[in-house]
Amino acid sequence: MDILGITITTGAVIATLNATIRQAIPITLGSQSGLLSERSSIVNIGIEGMMLMAAFSGYMMNSYLSGSDISTFADDNMRLGVCVLVGVLTGGLMGLFHALLCIRYKVDHIISGTVVNILAAGVTGYFYNAQTETKGKIPPLISNPWEKGDFLYNVGAVLFDKDIITYLTFVIVGFIAFALFRTVWGLRTRSIGENPRAADTLGINVYRLQYTNLFFSGALAGLAGAYLTLADVGVFERGMTAGKGFIALAVMIFGKWHPVGALMGALLFGFLTALQSQLQFFGIVVPHQLVALIPYAVTVIVLAGFVGRARPPAHVGQAYEVE
Amino acid sequence: MATIAKSGAVKGPPVPSIVTKIVNSLRDLSNTLLIPALAILTAILVGSVMILLAGRDPIAAYTGLVEGAWLEPRGLVQSLLKTSPLILSGLAVGFAFKGGLFNIGAQGQLIVGSVAAAWAGYAFSGLPSWLHIILAMGAAALAGALWGAIPGALKAYSGAHEVITTIMFNFIASRIAEWMISLGSADGKIPAGPLADPNSGAISRTKPVLDSARLPVVFEVPPPSVPNLNIGLFIAVAAAILIMLLVNRTTFGFELRMVGLNPSAAQYAGVNVKRMTISTMAIAGCLAGLAGAVQTLGINGYYEANQSLGLGFDSITVSLLASNNPIGIMFSAFMFGSMDQGTTRMQRTGVAPELILVIQALILMFIAAPQIIRWLYRVRVSGKGGQKLSTGWGQR
């Protein structure tokens, strides 16, 4: 098919869609992480660092368990499951650390997040050893059931051959959307984001809920990190998150602090990022650096409110003092 | 003794003698320096644990750090060379803080300034040296100011939070700079970037800056060492003093601090908060742009990709360590410049340079949460507590 002189092939379309999903997963998880945190009135710009730390710990665990002297973890699924868990827990602990600084020590949320980011860049860079090896990453959950050549095969190539975290991400988004607006926990969380004083008066333990939610916020960022090193790329690189945590925050704002809206935003950003690597398949020749800046530029445009005004949780970014 | 005290009491409140004044001001000084000093000490101790964890010798590592940074003329000059851009970029962060803005964009503003200085440095030939330097520095300042003013304007008119927009502008600046110096594809389908040096071999960088635009050397290091101390350091020190005067001694500075403390009150008092936001970010960007110029015209002689990676992060810590005080920034910048220079020697003892990042993050954390330090060392200090920065996304 030719449109405006650009050749569009089925292969290129499938590749672009797959790259879109691949790019959108960590951003989606990051945006859900930011959402849980901000709905609890804590700004979390440390998502980037939490992701990086979890990507690192998950990968190092994988490398350790892949060692020849560890025989009990001969089962690949067992080994990778433990690694993902380590990544998620690392993220959760980083979330608690951020919460501790923000709640107990009343550190400005943005400074605390910056501490998390610099600390993660330092610790992972310091302990990373380029000579590590693993027995491989998470395999696809369901393989494409259709035959090659069949039209459905093309649909299957997008829907299947994905790892478990990819599917889990969509489930998580649905779950958070349900929990946030249909459960007691959700109502309480939203209330401490809007007016912690009122919530406190009604007997909600504001700090405890903030700590809990920040643990889950960190855990989600951790899952995003684990996805990078255990499912997507398969190896760790210094600074490999490359701004995904910040884009996730922008996506969260784009989605107006709603889980499903954030997912839509993440898919849009995933698509823009995917274009960069896929343009050449469409036969378009542009300096890749200029294409690479599109997602960042769009983030700015989104933030500037050209896609409609969004209202953040009223109490976000402010310390709350229990009386 | 008793009579003297009595006669003093009769004459009204005792006039503090010069000695008590000095003692008091020294006590104030030690109070303000105690927390940063203990923060640095604690961070270094935690760093030692990390060195031990990696199976290395902390004493050897830190000795290497100090030796490499200070104990020989070459190291000291290198430390000072690394200090100069850090002072300017630290000021870029600190000045914005005074106006209540968190400028994480020093990195991008610095890159834009670097590229502009490099371009002006080679594109104009036949100029007298002083004019060429002013031209190149001016180009860098202007480019940086513009790169800072855009997020400022976005904040003022649409409420887009500067933390995210400036981070995005960092990425955008670095991609544009990469494109400008890219060599193009081998088959010639993608042309080389507009500023790329075709004679650089396979290295992506701009054409070299002409000699007339290089910053004059002040102190020559005895051979065989190459880098010499140039006037960049003095430009940075002058900028710090100017910024101090601007913040503390002018109407503009007063309004700036007013907006920083309480934008609503400033608005009510008749300050144009929107305009202040834009000018604060423009001046901050201008300072970071100058940092890039000092780097390009004084040290590298061209713009090279990733030449100042991490300077932006460092400048945040530099500024916060000095409580955003312009004069204090000079000293914390010297400390960080020295740390950066010393890592090369430290690396020889088998310690990865990222250790410095960990130490910086810890220093930042202890400064922002002084209660931890007070609890650790059981000290009572009348600290000012943490900074207030978060104003939410889209509120002002």
C-alpha cells in the first residue's frame, strides 16, 4: 500500500504496533505508580530512580541465580519469578524510603524524589559489573496459535508472543481503576489526596495509608524496572531508564490522574517512541535524533495544557501534619 | 567585677563589645556550617562502607581522591577548571530556587550554551580576541536564556510544572545537539548535521573554536601537563558576586525573593508574578549557558556529545549544599569539582566513579532532612528545616 509516497507493508505495521506496546508497558506501570502516589498527596518524581534500582536488582538476581553453582533454581520460571519479585520489592522499599523522607522528615517531595533518582543512578552504576551473564529472560506466555500466511496470523503477532508482565500490566490498570473508584480503600486514598485534614477527622490513619500506597507505588515502578531487564531488553545498562519515569509522570497528567486515561497516554507515547525505530522500515529517511525528541516535545505540549486542562489532587505536594 | 556589671546594668542595655560580636557571628557561622559539615562527613562514612562492600580499601580510595584533586599543581588546576562551570550552573539552580522555581534544566541550558559558544567561536574569523570572546559568551548566554525562558513562560501562562518541562527540555537539547554534530549516514542518504566537523575523523563534534575565541590563560601548569588555568574561574566568581548583589541589594532581587516565599502575597503586593517567573528562568538559563561557554571556550575547544553529562545533576546538589547562597555555591562547587577530578585517581584503587553520585545523593538527603543528622549526632542546631518547592502540577 502506498500513501503519500510512503510504502506501508503488513510487516512494518506489525513491527510498529509491537514496538508501541513494548515501549508503553514501562511507561504505563510508571504512570500507575505516580497515580497511586499523587492520589495520596505525595509527588513522586523518583519513579525514574525506583525503576532503575529495580531493573538493576532484578537483573543482578537473575545473574546470580544463573550461576553454575546454583542448582536449585534449574527451573527457569522459578528463577525469573524470584527475580521479578526482587525487583518489585526493591521498588516497594524505595517507595517506602521516599515516603519516610516526605512524611517523617518533611523533606520537600521534589528534593526527596531527586535524592532517590541520584541515589539510584549512583548505586546501580557503582555495583554494576559489565561481565555479568544470565540464562535468559522471560519467555512469551502464549505463542501465536495461527499459521503463518493466514491473515489471523498478523493479528496474533500483535496479540500474542508477549511476556506475562505485558498482560499483567493491562490487568493492573483495570484493577487500580476499579479499586480507586469502587472500594473503601480507593475512597480513603482519594480523600487523603484531596483533603487529609477532613480524612483524619473522620478517623482515617493518613500516614499509614500514605506509607501503604507509597509501597505499592514503588512496587509498580519496580515492576516496570523488572520488565526492562527481565522481559524487554534482557540486560542491564547504566541509566537505561532514560527518562521513562519522567515521561510516565507526564502521561499520568495527560490521563488526568485516571488509570485508564494514563494507559491511553502511555500507548500514544509508546507509539511516538516506536516511530523512531520503525520509520526506516517505512522508507522514511530522517536523522534519528530529530525523531527521538518527538516524545519529549509532545510531553511538553501535553503539560502546557494543549490537550485540555487537568486538575491534580488538591493536596498534592504538601506535607500533612497530624494534630 | 561586680561593680562593672552593675554600672553596665544601670546605663541601660549593655552594648555588645566587638569580642562578643565576633564570638556571636562565629557561633552563627558554625551553626550554619555544622549541618553541611556533618552531612558531608556522614556521606563519606557511608561511602566507605560501600567501598568495603566492593572489597576495596576506603583509606586508599579517599587518599587517591584527595591526591588527585589537590596535592599536585596539575590536579589542582584541573579541579579549578572543573569548578568554573559548576559555579555557573550551580548559580543557575540556586538563583531559580530564590525565585521559588526548581530549575532541573541547567543541563539542557548548558548544552545549548555550549553549542552556541562553539558555533560563534569558529564561525566568525578576523575579530580581535576580546570582541570574539564577548561575542561567543554572549551567544551562549542568549541561547541559554532562551532555553530557560520557554519553560518559564510555559509555567507562567499554562501552569506546566517547571520540573517536568525542564527535564524534557534537557532531553530535547541533547537530541538537537547530537543531530547538529552528527556525521550523517555512511551512504549519504542522511546528511551530516549543520555544525559537524567533517575533518574530525569518526568523532561527532563541532568544528574547533578559533584561537581568538579561546579564554586567555592565567596560570600555566609546568610541562608536560596540557591544561592551563584560564579566566573562566574569574568569570564564574564575578557572576557569583553579581548574582549575590542582584538578589540581596536590588528591587528586582527583593521581588524575586518575595515571589519565592509566597507568590500570592507577591501578586497582591503588586509584583508581576508571571513576568518574574519568565525573567527568573531566563537569568538562570543565561547562567547555565555561560557555564557551557566556559566549558567549550576554556576547556574543550569544541562541543562534543556528552561532554558535560551529569553537570546538571551536580549543580542541584551544589546549590542545595550551599542553601542557594551565591557565595556558598563557589565553595560547594569547588568541593564537587575536586571530587570529580579526584575520581580519576580514585579509580586506580579499583573504586567506580559512581561512588561520588551516591555520596552526593546522601549529602543532599542529609541537608534536606537535617533531623537525621541531629538525631545521629545528638546535636541541637537552629536549622531552617527543609526547602519548600512543590506547588503541585499546574497550580501557582
